[in-house]
Amino acid sequence: MADGHDVTSFLIRLNNGVRMPAVGLGTYKLTEIEAYASVKAALECGYRLIDTASYYKNEEWIGKAMRDCGVPREEMFITSKVWNTEQGYEETLKAFDRSLKRLDTDYLDLYLVHWPVTGKRLDTYKALEHLYKEGKVRSIGVSNFHVRHLNELYAACQVLPVVNQVEMSPFLYQKELLQHCQTRDILVTAYSPFARGKVLKNRTLTKIGKVHGKSPAQVIVRWCLQKGMAVIPRSSNEERIKENAAVFDFSLDLEEMQVLDFLNSDLRTTTNPETVP
Ligand code: NDP
């Protein structure tokens, strides 16, 4: 689909009216130096969405890359998350301030509850609502929430989450969760779309990619977009960072999408949220 979009301009409207780029750079496991170089390269080649978390311990270096890249702050979309040990109302407010300080910015575009920690998640979300009402964050949301966690949240919240960031790929196609979120106008952001690189030699992906002159990684990014999700692949390599965003000049047809759906094997590379204490 030569739709005239690129990684900078393809934005998705969130349920609060804010626009979020559909493709961003993930930064989990990037060391300080890798985080600086990858985020700077990504911002310079057109990415505007950067996904981090206090848990990743690289916010400070991402902040430096944001400062050095020459892109105005208001053009960027920065996501961070409150870690499990920082949850609770007061603790979350403090964790947010620490993230802002490390990122050297005075607001976040999106702040997420990283995991649905039992006994803490609702108070944590209340703190996010407070930050949202104070104008310190443009949008708030959750991560790793299953339908039962979301249903509990709807009953307690005043501000609907704009995003649920969950593990999603053709190999872990959480169809019911996706449909639930779409019914509620909550954008699903797909994390670990490449199952940490483990699936990129798959023959079906390679075959479909060849038809379009695209790589297996690009086929997965495209599958995510055509499912109506945002997606945040990580790479520490400048060429692969560019490759993962070069997905706006082709589209998968219905048959190809269905073939990809059948790759589902419930392959999870991160903890199952049901096992989080
Ligand atoms: P991904 O599924 O994005 O895979 C990353 C791996 O794929 C790296 O080893 C990378 O290697 C490789 N890779 C990237 N692009 C290509 C390519 N074009 N060709 C070949 N190999 C490639 O893993 P992540 O788990 O990092 O998920 C992405 C992001 O999602 C995270 O970085 C984080 O921001 C977020 N996330 C959120 C979680 C949550 O709980 N909310 C949990 C986990 C992730 P190389 O660097 O050498 O290119």
C-alpha cells in the first residue's frame, strides 16, 4: 500500500484525541551507549515514538539522544512506564518525577502501568490519572493487562486508558484481547513483535516477504499495522532500525494476513501477566 505515509507521518488517533506514531523504537535491553546511538539514529531517520521504562535503566541516555538529535521535543512521542516495585499512589508520583528527570523533559507523551501488580495496580493508575489531570502527561495507559484486569479498571477509573501495550506477534496472536481493546477504543501496542529475533528465519515470513521484496521483520511490522496495532520493534543496528520502519510502500493481502494468523503458536518471550504476583 503506497499510502503516502512514512514512519514520521503515520499517526493513530488515541481515544483522548492525541495522535501517536504507529511505529516506534523499543529500547529494552539496550545498554546506555546502545540506547543513545539507537535512539539518536531512529529520531534522525524519522522515528518519533520512543518506548522506554524506568526498568530499562536507559532513560538518561535516551534523554541525551533526544537533546542531541535536533528534533524538537514537541515532535517526539515519548513513552515510559512505572515499574512494579515503584507502584502505589505516592510511589508512582515519585517514580514519574524520577523518569522525567532522567529523560530531561518536563512532560511525557504516554505513561503506562508496566504490569498489573496485585493490590497495587488501581492505586498506581489513580496516580496516573492525577498526573494526566495536572497536565504532566499527555496520555495514560496500561501494559500487560488482560481482559480481567481491564474490566476491573473500567469499574474504578475516571480516565480510560488510551493504550494497552502487550506482547503480540503472528506467533502470539492474542485475538480476543485485541478485539476487546478495539471495542473499547484502546490502542494495542505490540511489543516483542519479533519474539526477540527468534522468529525471523521462519519460512512463511521469508516467502511472503519475497513476494513484496521485504524482509521477515518488515512483514511482521506490516501485519501488526494492518491488524490496527501500533508496534515498537527494537534494534541496536542503524540499518535494521531503518528497515523496520520501511513498511509504508507495500501491503499484505487478505490471504497473506490469514496465513500469518495461522502462525500462532502461543509463543511468549516475556512473563505471562497471569503469573505476576
Ligand atoms: P523484539 O521482538 O523487538 O526483537 C528485538 C531483536 O530483534 C533484537 O535482537 C534485534 O537485534 C533483532 N532485530 C530487530 N530488527 C531486526 C531486523 N530487521 N532483522 C533482524 N533482526 C532484527 O524484542 P523486544 O523484546 O525488545 O521488544 C520490543 C520493545 O517492546 C522493547 O524493546 C520494549 O521497548 C518493549 N517491551 C515492552 C514490554 C512490556 O512489558 N511492556 C516487555 C518487552 C518489550 P539487533 O539489535 O541486532 O538488530
